[in-house]
Amino acid sequence: MAMYRHDLPQLKDEIFLTDSGLETHLIFNEGYDLPLFASYTLLETDKGRDSLRAYYRQHLEIAKKHDTGFILEAPTWRASRDWGEQIGHCPADLERLNRRAIAMLADLRKESSFGQPIVISGNLGPRGNGYRPDLAMTARESEAYHEEQIGWFARSEADMIAAFTLSTVAEAVGIIRASDKAGMPCVPSFTVETDGNLPDGTPLREAILSADAETGSSAAYFMVNCAHPDHFRDRLTGDKGWLQRIGGIRANASRLSHAELDEAEELDPGNPEELGRDYAELRRLLPRAQVLGGCCGTDHRHVTCIAASNLSAVPA
């Protein structure tokens, strides 16, 4: 049974940590060959599941040290119908693996209890390439596509839905509506280019305000992910209303563009300590950004520095 589906604890005033760049960590640090960047495929083997558990445990230990809550994001960013079909998985396979992912996180939550809330999130990715608006769906098409995976999560112990690396408002709106129908709180996360706009050119402010206008502001909050803070910091201006809708950050440590990252043969981890300081600066502009983690190129070192820069340090 879901623990926090009707009362997400990260909506209160405490910082929650989450994980970092799972797929880039698995590829560049663990040596995995992930088809289409699909980490959910590791759920099919004992070795893969052990690697995923070790990754989450390492991040949970950071939250334990700093006495914060934690968001456990399922490794299911690519585990939807179109991506799964390219990998060779039918819908029945995908349902099994999505539910297996949530069951694994539920077990980790039980074993890792340390007095702070641990929220389980069913993780969605874009239907197309998140770095290019290459599949221009309407909101209705997005809702029809994503409701299948959202339904699997709704029948599991997942507390919420999070959708990362979204590049269009329409896809976010469809995901929010499908989540509402399933009774699941939803957190859409937009990605931006080096100019601070979504890949289709929509300014971040306009994207959030438009998504809220089309859904009655029913999303729990919004996030920004897969961009360096330098890419969007200057865009965090204007009325405080839209800024208060940004409830989390999962930035890249690298300043490279999405196109450059796609072509990179080596991991660019940036500077973990600098990223931690960048987050502290962002949070002065984003008073409701309570959920902090990393994205491409980041790992536990970055989350450690983010925690140290944004929380009172806990002696080792």
C-alpha cells in the first residue's frame, strides 16, 4: 500500500534529497551497456538488481547522515510502450518490470527506515527524445500514451508520479491529466537548453504557467532537470507565483549542451562542490525548491555536496 499518496511530505518546509544521474552512472561508472538509455532493463538480472540497490542505498545513506527525507525514483524512465517495443518488451513485460521496480523500492524503504519519510516515485520519461521536441503530441495524445504506465504505478506502492526531461507543455499537460484520473499526485519536470528555454523554444515561466492554466494547477509542483544551473538561473525572474511552483531541482554538473552531451564519449562530472554552491544560490531564488538531486553526469558525490551546501552539516 502506498504510504504518502494523499499527503506528500515534501510539500512541507523540509528539504528532501533524491538521487543523481542513474543512467550516466551505470554507463560510465559501472560499465553497463544500457539499450536506449533504459536502466529498467537491469531489473531482469540478479546482477542488475544488485547494482540498482547499491546505487539507491548509497544515496539513502546521504539522507540518513543529514537527517532528511528522500525521494526514491524508480528506474523506469524508459519503461513505456514505445521505448519498450524498441528494446523487445511487450506491454505485459513492461507492466511486470514497472511493478518490479516499485516493489524493489518498497523493500529498500523498509530496510532503510531512519525516522524520515521515504517517498516512492513512479518515474516517467518523454515519449520521444527528451532533448528534442521530435514527437509533437497534443495533450490528449500524451494523456492516452502515458496513462498506461501511470496505471501500472497506481496499482502499486508508488506514492506519486514524476515525469522527467519534458520538452513540451502539451506532454506535461497530458501526464498531469492522466495522473489526476488515476488518483496519483504528479510532478512534471521540464528540461531547458543553454538559453533557459524548453527545447521547443517555450520560456520556462510560460511553460509552467501554461501547464497550470490547462490543468487547474493540479500538479503537486514542477521541477527543472537535465540542465546546468547557469542555463536557467537568469530566467528565474518575475512574479513570485510561478517561481513558487518550482519544488525541486535535478541539474547537470556539466555546462555542455544537450547536443554536446549526446555526442560525448567521456563523462563530464563538472565540479561537485561548485554544483552544491549553485544549488544554494538557486534556492534563494526558488523558496519552494525542497527536492534536491542530480541529473546527467552526477553521482553520490554531487548529492553529498548539495546536501552540505543546503543543510547544516552533520558531523561524521
